[in-house]
Amino acid sequence: MHLESPRPAVSVVILGWNGRDYVRDCLTSVLDQDYSEPYEVLFVDNGSKDGTAELAEAYSAVTVHRLDRNYGYCAGNNIGFERSRGRSVVFLNQDVVVHRAWLRELVAALESDPSIQAAHANIIQPWYPEFAAMERIAPPGAAYTADISPLGFVHYRRLTPDDPVVDTMFLHGVSVIVHRDLIERELGYVFDPDMFAYAEDLDLALRVRAAGYRTVVATSATVYHRHTLATGLSPGTLIKTVRIIRNRLLAFWKCTTWPEFAPLALATVIGSPFNAGEFGLPPRRRAAYFVLLIPPTLLAVAAAIGSMPRYAARRRHVLATRRVGRWWFARTILFDRSHLSRTPRTPQPAGRA
């Protein structure tokens, strides 16, 4: 049910940029939800040039905010957050179709336990068998999550849909929900604007965990993501790849002390080329992209080191307010996640940075 309300229960922020081919299907599915509470839909257009904003404006139930240029994923969504009113806020990609129960199940996961302050949806990618049907009424019968592997890259895996929430160390930026109070009272911002795009969802998840809360996947909140993997060789692809790996390193650094960061950084640098095995590519292409990922990984290390002064103040804030133990991140990511659902809320000194 989508209604006007002085204070909607949920705000759905959709960031658009030159997405004319996606917007109609996305907005139609978002407005067709079986959620019983009032919710608002905000479409933040990041300076599109292809008529995306005009398509969004054709939906009277959608509030469209036109930005004068492309502010990137991070700043664009932060603007959407500032203009939203919901007690909880959902950030959603434009290149998706959502199940009718998506919003209801996403909110239910967030509200299932006070320790859960952020969640991401069951993201069904094009290389999964359930993607072809794009079933919006019946349960899709499968649940997937994206999580951070011990080698620092995003690892996709299948889950049992019998568990309504499963703890993760990651929040998949395709569809994320957070409590407004968490951002305004503790974190200070949603996505780090200096990251522009990529790995900002990892940064958010780590900061939520550092504050002593849980991050989970809502296994019944299904989103079909029309993900297009960029496999061509170009300067643009190189810049994107360097930024992804650089931002992963910076996300780890912002939430950890130097002794804890060192093994995480080493694992990320070693593991980055193995990321080629995560997208359903045939063996030969996986091997080729493994080799091709080595140069941008080395460039990303240099870029991360050069960028650290810009992020230092935000890192000091995270470390000063961190409520997990000194080696919690390194131990959890690299070795043992069995205690994820028992994240402590007792302030513990992070030690020297």
C-alpha cells in the first residue's frame, strides 16, 4: 500500500542514472507491493541524459528529485536519505525487479531483533537459474547472499530460505535497508561520499558491525538484479576495477587498527584476482581475468595508500566509538563467523590506530 503520510514507515530511495531501459519495470514492481504500512518512493536522478527522469515523473506516486550532475552512488543516495522521511530507509538499484513480498520481508527482517540494524535482500543474479522466470508472486524457492570472503572479495552463495535472516559481514548495495536512527545518532552518514561508488556497501556493513549491531540477509525479500558484467578491456574498466579494490582496502582500514588491518589487506591483495571466479564465467575466461586483475590490484594498493589522509578523520571516529573487540574483524572475516549473531554492544577500546 503506497499512501501519502506525515511520517511513512519506510522510504524507498531509488538512485537513477541513464537507466531508461530499467526504470519502468523497477518502479512498477516497487509500487506493486503487499506491504500494509504507508511507504514513500523517492527517485533521485543523478543527472541522466537519456530521459530517465521523465519516465520516473510519469508515476504520480513517485517523488522525483533531479540532480544537476552525476554525484555518484554514495553522494546521490546520501541526498536521497536526507530528503526521505521514513523510520527505515531502503536503498535500491534502478536495474531491478522486486518480488511483491520484497518490502514486507525486508522490513520484517530488520524488525525481527533489536540487534539487527541493517539488512540486504535476497539478490537473484542473471547467472542463477531462478532469474529467468522473475517470479513475483510465488516464493522463488531459493535464497542467495553476497558476503565478504576470507580473501576480501564479494562471494556469492546459495542459502536455505528456511532461515528468515542469515548474518553476513556485507550489505549488498543493490537492496539495503537501515534504521534511520542508526545513521543519525551513531554512524553520521550512510555511504562514504569520497568513495563515489563501489565497496561503499562493504564500508557501511563494517561500520554497522563496528557499532556493535548485526547485518543480515533477508532470505525472503527477493530482488531480481539485471546485472551486466563489464568484461571488455578499456580505460573505464581499469578505473572501475582499481576503485573497487581500493575502496575495499579503505573500508577495512577505516574500521580496524593497523595490526588488525595488515592481515586483512594482505588477504585482499592476494585474493583480488580470484574474484574472477564469482560471476559464472567459463574456465578459460576466469583464467584470463585472473591474470588481468593483477595490475589493477597493484594500482589499487598505491591508490589506497594515497587516499588514506582523506579518510583519516572518519576512521578516527569509527575507532573511537567501536564496540567490538580489538581483533574482532580480522578473526571473523579470516577465520570464524560462528559468533556473528552475538556481536557485543559493550564499548571496548580499539587500541592505538
